[in-house]
Amino acid sequence: MSEKLLEFLEFAINGLNTGILYGLVAIGYTMVYGIIKLINFAHGEVCMLGIMMTYTLIGLFYGSEAAAIGLLPFVIFVGVAAVIDGGLGIGLDIVAYKPLRNASRLSALITAIGMSLLLQNLAVLIWGAQPATPSFPEWLNEPMVLIGGTVPISYMAVIIWVSTIISMVMLYLVVMKTKLGTAMRACSQNSTAAALMGVQLDKVVGATFFIGSVFAAFAGIAVAMNKGSYDYQIGLYIGLVAFAAAVLGGIGNIPGAMLGGVIIGVVESLAVGYVDYIPHPASFLSADYAHLKISTGYKEGVGFLVLIVILLFRPQGLLGSKGGDRA
Amino acid sequence: MSAAPKAAPVFAKKPGRVSETQSFLILLGVLMLVPFVTPAGLYGPALSIGSFTLIYLIAAQALNLQVGYTGLLNLGAVAFVGIGGYTAGILLAVPGGHKAAIYDVVALKDGQQCLSVSKDGSVRLWDIASGSQLRAYRVNRKSLKSMALSPDGKLVAAGGEGRRVFVWDFDSGELKNQSEEFQKPITALCFSADSQSLMVGHDDGLVQVLPVSSLSGKKLEGHYMPVRQLLRGSQPGQFYSVAEDRTVRLWDSLAGRQLKEWKNIKNGVRSMALFKDGERAILGLSSREAVLFNLKTSAVEHRYVTHGAAIEHVALSPDESQLLIGSRDKTTSLWTLGEPKLECKLEGHLEAVTAAVFSHSGKKILTCSTDRSVRLFSLKGEQEQILPVSTWALVAFYKRNLPSFSGNSRWMFFFLDPHFLAYMTVTPVAMLAAALMGLAIGVPTLRLRGDYFAIVTLGFAQIFQLIVRNEEWLTGGPSGLKGLPAIFSFAEGPDSIAFFRDTGHYFLGVFFFAITLLVMLRIRDSRMGRAFMAIRDDELAAQSNGIQLSRYKIYSFLISAMLAALAGIVQVSRVKIISPTDLLFWESILYLCCIVFGGLGSIKGAVFGAVLIGSLGEVMRQVLSNYPAVPAQARYIAFAVVLIVVMRYKPEGLFPAADEELERGTRERDRHKDVTPSLFTIGAKHGAA
């Protein structure tokens, strides 16, 4: 394979890896939205809390030797933290959103923003504002295969792909084949009618929050490992991008969320990789500005840019259906 | 749904009560009186809080027009405030000179001219007295880090991130030669005494000796961290290098080998100045101190400690009696060497000082900084000249063409004040820029509703923040635009009138707030306002009654953006800085909080909410900073809790718009039914139907 192609492949694979993680977080947004029509703005913070709790647990048991943690204990800790995080998601629903089920959607959205602000600042109080380095088995980041001799695919990437496929299949089975899933789908079509048919709305919503939060916790850990650092603000960034991913795919649609995440991840990575080829608009103005280049700092905005462009042409998102209240 | 457009309001004033208009006039009067009743000692903090609150008052009303009147949940309001502030800032202080950080400066002709090298990819020759640029040596698309002037004065060499060395002819400015691309960025340059070869230091510690004619040559290995400076030794062919790896090395460029090495210096060495006898040197360290280092005994003979951050540059005066230390803490210190004594600190730079040098006679000092300026100081520490960072072109224009006044009552002619007129000139332009941005956000989002609309506006605001953060050449990057003019010429400088120093920006705020209030009141009671509210209450019904949705939504964007821009201008006049930290996502949310507390769509409510959040927040911040035991987060946690509680128990806010309508004698309305405007129109009350 030519060098150019390999380079492209590397950017694309990196993008796919982060994109999958955005997609996993986006699933939480999209499921909650599908059922109670609420943008759970605090979802990013739930994701952040998942990371924080994992490392609190690891710190508790391993202390200063956290860097030497093995794979099995690491996975166990992440699992335990994810389950606690799932509980936290349910708690968030009960405390903040349940009382507002019949209130206007603006009230609920503002409450969600308030919860986001609250959780972020509580996290600063508990864990401090300093960025920390996540400890995990180092070999996870080493390449397992080298495509064409240069493009590495790490163990981490393979684990993410495999576990994402498994969890997506499981999620599909839960939503399509179980009683709970049927209830979820019923609620998302018409929650009042579903409740009249005997579906316990609160339980369904609770289960949704649980699933979304667990996914978010897993994805959050992986994002922190990719990034090499985490702090209380990591949730805000993941949350915003994941939300853009959910809207891009068509909010309320689970495969759409994953698709949106992958698209944003890949475009983001390609944009950063090929940024040097894009001339800076001001460099045409005068020789004074000829040194200007497009900064890689725009990475965080790529998700929104893709979202805005796509919404111009498909206001309901890629896989969304043209519902009454969606534009 | 049956929300027809409202009938024209009938002002059925109840006897014995103040009308709404009267109460707002009273409010404005009280605001105007505040500076006169505040005790003089409290001017600074009180009016700082005052104008901070005014920013919120204006921004909240502007957002109220969108969220409260029209039902467009804009989560990116801060971008409108920001573009207003930035447009005003850029126009008031037009960026000039270097477009990015300056890394080194060389004094020429006894401090009458100088050369500066900048990250923007140019070396520039300046005439210092006039502040004009005589010549520029440029490389396209490559940032520069270091430069050197050949001892015979004929060549200028520079290099940097672009990994090439460029050599120009000093007089003609013509590029004579450039090297191959090296492995690593270039961090230091120095000519040999005969101007025939060039020593080059790299980011990875490699040092090279290149003949000027070919620009390719020997590699000298030894350093393993960035080389910070190279300087000629006392013997021909010898030169010293200092590096971050805590060593100083002496090399023989002719033989191409290392002669000597001084290890175990306490910290990374940033800079070195050599005494003529070649026995002692001054080393500037990354640990905030410079040391007098004996090269014979490797002993530290004295420490010069005064700076609060790493040392960037040290220089000796030509007679070796004085020492300059430039530091990252934005200051330069001048020392007498014999009996070490700190003479003075040269202050004025807004960012890290990257180099400080004496003129040939030793009577002037030149410093440069990442703030894009070169400053000329006297030996007493007085700043004599700044080479242009930005020019107050507008202010200067009015100064030239208008009569000037003096004396303590010159404030009475404030309407002829050049600063004030400059502000008044940029205000409409800033509003126009904001309106254009409103259009840019409004048109693509026309078809979006509810949550989709909210998230896209949020996205626009985030992208705007990224632009401001990354386009350093225009917006100053993360540190923002600094050194903007004050609102009145008599509010600034040594001969300012004390009263206006602290109150000028406040009066501007009150003036703009009055405009905002007027606009909001007039719109509410106009055809346009009723169209807005009809759209808010039910888009379909509004449309079927002949209201053009897209037209009125765009109006809402335009007017709201223009009003918000006023808040940005108040912000500029208040702190004379505008930076991306003013554009954080949470600011939009706080504006939203203001109107939600007060009650959506209610002017009175937004006033109340802004006073509460703006002043209380700022007071809490100032008071809390005195109690280190209370974490700074307490303020945000308090906001969050109040927000959640208000939504839970009084979601219609403290002054619901519906009440206001009742008071104004409009159509009776069932107060218990549907008080909160249902923003998300059709689907809102019917779930996913």
C-alpha cells in the first residue's frame, strides 16, 4: 500500500476508535430522549463521574502502585464503577427529573443544565480541579498488529471494537426481544398510552438511565485512557460531542447514535490529520498573514460543524424519522 | 391550541400605582445616582460590581427577546456578547507590528533602531523614535524563533519551527540563502566573529556549525535538551552553548569538538552573558534566578533573586557594570554588579519578557515580549517608547481633528472626547457585526425547532469561542485583546479625573441599558412583539394567522444580537480587555438563569434575575475570596441548586410574564393554566404524539 493510503488509514482508524466511544456515550442521550423527550445535559457529567469513581476505587485498593495494575483487576474495577455509575444515573433521574415529568420541557432542560453545573462543581470539591493521569495496564496501548508495517492497531482498540460489538448486540436483544425492551419502545412511541396499558414508566425510565450511564462510564474510561489525562471538565467535552453525535444520527435512534459518533470521530481525526493542506483564509489577505495556518485547536468544533451542515439538509438527523415535534 | 395573537394592550392603569414605564424610569434614575452616593473609598469595587451587573442586565434582556418573547431557546447567547466586544476591541486598538510573539531583539545604532524576530515568520527593522517599520525580512508560512546579526552588520540570519536557517542581506532585505530542512526546530543562532560561519542550536540539543556560503556542515553532539543560547567565546573559533539539560558547553568550531563542559547546574539554563575576561558568566536559569557563575572554579558566586517566574534572558551592559534579567513574570530587572544591588524593575509588558538588551552606549534598554511589543526603557526604569502592538487609530483620528480641553471640568465636553467618540463610532459597527452573526446563525436554524435548535446555537457559540481562541493574529488568542482605551480620555492616565476613572464604564452601561429597556418595551407593545409571542405560543396558529415565521424569527435574532453586542462593549470599557474566558459556555447559561428566575418573557423579571445573578454572583466572588476555607465552587453550586429548586417549585419564575400581561390590562387569562410558555410547541404536552 502506498504511504499516503497508509497515512489515511491511520487517521481513519484513530477516528473510528474515538468515534465509537462518542457513540457509546451518545446512546445514553438518545435512549433517554427517546423515552422522556429530555436532553439529559448532565449525561457528560455522569460519564466523568464514572472515570472519577474508577480511579477512586483503584486508588483505594492499589494506592501508589496503581500504575502496575493488571488487566483483570482493572476490568473488575471499571465494571464495579460502571455499575455504581449506573445507580447514580437512576438516582439523578429520581432526584432531578422525576418530579418534572409533567412540567414543560424547558423546565426539565434547565434542571438538567443545573444538574450538570452542580455535579461538575461537586466533582471539583471532591477530587480537585487538577488534571490526573489515568493508570491502566501499559501494554494495552501497544500495537497488536501493524497494518502495512506502519499503522498500529493497539490491544486497546481491539478490545474496544469487540466489546462494542458485543454490547451493541446485547442492547439490540434487550430492546427488541425482552419485555423491558418492548416497554421501552412502547414508552418512546407514546408514554401516556403505554402507562395506561400497565407499563410502569418510572421503572422503564430507570432502566434506561442505568444502561446509558453504564455505557457512558465504560466509554469515559476509554476516552481518558486515549487522552492520557482526565479532570472534572472531561465530561463537558465528551458530553457535547456525544450529544452532537446523537442529534446527527437522529435523536431517539440507537443505531443512529453510534453512526453519528463514528462519523464525528472519523471526520475529526481526518480534519486534524490533514489540517496543513487547508490554507488559512487570512493568508490570502497580505504577506503579513502568510505564516498563518489553521490551528488543530479547532478539533473540538468539528463535531458541531458536521452537525450543523447535516442538519441543514436533514433536519431530523441521519436516521431520524420525521416526527411531529422534531423539525 | 387556541393562542391567537393578542389584542393591543390597553393601559388600564390602576389608580395609586406607578406604571411600568414610570418604574423603569425610577430604576434608571437610581442607577444613575449610585456613583454619586457611593463613598469615595468604595468606588472601585462597588462600581465594578455595578457595571458587571449592567452587562448581565443588558445580555439578559437581549436573550429574553429570543427565549421569552419568541420562544427560541438560544443556548449560545454569549457569542453575541463576544462578537460585540471583540469587534469593538479590534477596531479600537487596530493590531499592528508583529502579528505574534516576539522572541528576540537586537539594538542597532545606539538604540535608535532595532531588529526583532517573531513567531509570525518575520524579522523587522524598526526606527524606534518614530515607531515605524523600516524593513521586514520574511519567510512564508514558517514561524521564527531565533535570529542573529553578523558582526560585520551585513547579514541577518533567522530560524525557528520551520527547521530551516534563512540568511538575508541586511541592507537590501533580499533573501540570500536558505538551508535544507533540518530534523528539529532551531532554537538558537550565532555568527562567528569573522561572519563566515553560523552556529545553529536545535530543539533536540544538536549544535551545528554551518559555513554561511553553503549552510550545511558539521554536527556537534552533546546536549540532549533544547539549546537556548549560543555565544562567541573570547578565543577565535570558540563558542559557548547553554541548554535546558542543565549544562554549559564550550566548543571549538574549527576543530568541531567539545572543549569543556560545566555540569550539574541547578536548573535548565535559559540564557548566558559572558564577561570579557572569559572567566565569569551570568546564567539565567529556569528556576526564577540568575547566577554569577565562575567558569574557572564552577562556583556560583552570587544569586540574583527577585523574579516570580523563569528567567528568559540575561544581558551585561557594555562596561560590565550593570546586568539585565528578563523574566517570564513580565518584568525585567536592572542590577548593579559591583556590590550587587537591584536598581529597578522595568514594568509594562503584558506577557513574558523574552529578551532584554542594552544599547551600545549602555544608556538605553530594549525589551521584547510575547505580548508582540518591543519597549524602550531608560536606565531609571521609565518606559520611553513602545513599538506598535496596536494603534488606537480611531482615538488618534478624533484627537487630531477635535479641540482638546483641559482642567477639571473638561468632562462636561465628554461628547467631544476622542475616546468617547471612538466608542460611539465602533458601537454601531459592533452591533452590525453581531447582527451579521445573528443572521449566520438564524438562517440555517430556521427549520430547526426545540432541542435541535438549542443544540445548534450552542454549537455555534462553541465554534465562535474556538475561532477567538485560535486566530491569534486577530483576536490575541487565549490571552485576548489587551490594552484597549478607556471610555473617556479623562478616565485614564496620570492626569485623569478620579471620579471618572471608576465610573466611566458604569455610565456607559447605564446608557446602553436604557437603550435596551426602551427597545424591549417598544417591541413588546408593537406588532412585531405580538408576532413574536404568537410564534412562541403556537407556531402553527401564528402561521395560519398570517405571521411569516422565518421573517420574524430572523428579526428576533437580529435585534437580540445587536442588543447583546452592547453588553460586550460595556465589558470592553469595564476591564479594557476581552478574552475567550468571557465567552465560556456557562455565561450563556447564566444569562438564561437570569430570565428563568425572573420569569420568561417578563422585562421586570429579567431585570430582577440579572441583578440577583450578576451582583450577587460578583459580590459572592469578591467576598468568598476572603474566606479560603469556603471553596470557590460554592458559588456555582449555589446557582445550580437555586436553578433546580426554582424549576421544581416555581417553574414560571418569580414574575411570570402572564401576570405582567394581566396587570397591563390585557385579555383575562386563566392563571393556573399553561402559565409557562410551552416552548416546544406541538409535541410539548402530548409527549411523542
